[in-house]
Amino acid sequence: MRIGHPLRALVAERATFRCEYCYYPEEFSPSSFEVEHIKSLTAGGLTKLENLALACSHCNRHKSIKQEGIDPVTKRAARLFNPRTNSWSKHFILDRTTGIIEGVTPIGRATVKVLCMNDIQPLTARRNLIRLEVL
Ligand SMILES: [Zn+2]
């Protein structure tokens, strides 16, 4: 969704200007965050506040139109984290020593894997913010 869209400000403020998947703060990102459809338009999702989330470009690019992934522990399909209906702290833990985001439920683990949340680039950026005490 383009930057000037009227819903963008509402989505960004609701998200407190953080990626709703990896919790990275937009103010420390080199690129503007994106408004993504939790349920994609191609899957019948609507451009309404309850179906929109603020996402960093890394999470948005990897999520794309995906709705589910494989939980690496159970090897079973699990739907992806929904920022509108799921609580972040119930599904994820941020290890402040390593910077790694760990999924603690099938939804959390599948989402960490599909969104590649611990790839070296977002992991390094997250570690730096932890070291600077802004995350
Ligand atoms: Zn993110």
C-alpha cells in the first residue's frame, strides 16, 4: 500500500511504528515500513483496518501472500501469526542476549521460519538496537 494512503497513518500509529511481526522500530529502519494485508487480496482479504498490519520490508517480502507455514518442531502446518487476533508475547520470545526471536507455539515457530526473522541482516540490526538499549 502506498505511503499516502489514508489508512497508513492509522495502521502505523496502532502498531506504535513497529513491525507487527518482528517488532523492529520503523525509526531505525533505512526504508519505510509497509502496510500489508494479513489475508492477502488474492485470498479474498479486504483493505480494512482489521486485515492490515504494519510490516518491515523484510517480514513483508517473506510473508508475501502466505497464510501458513510448517512448524519445525511438529512438522505440521500452522497458520501464521495474526497481529490483529494473536498476542506477540504469547507466540514469541526475544532473546536479548542473542537477538534471536524464538517462536514458542506452532504459530510462532512457523512464522519465525516463513518470515526468516533470524536471517543475518535483521538479526544484526536487532542486536545493535539491543546494544543501544532502544529495543
Ligand atoms: Zn519485521
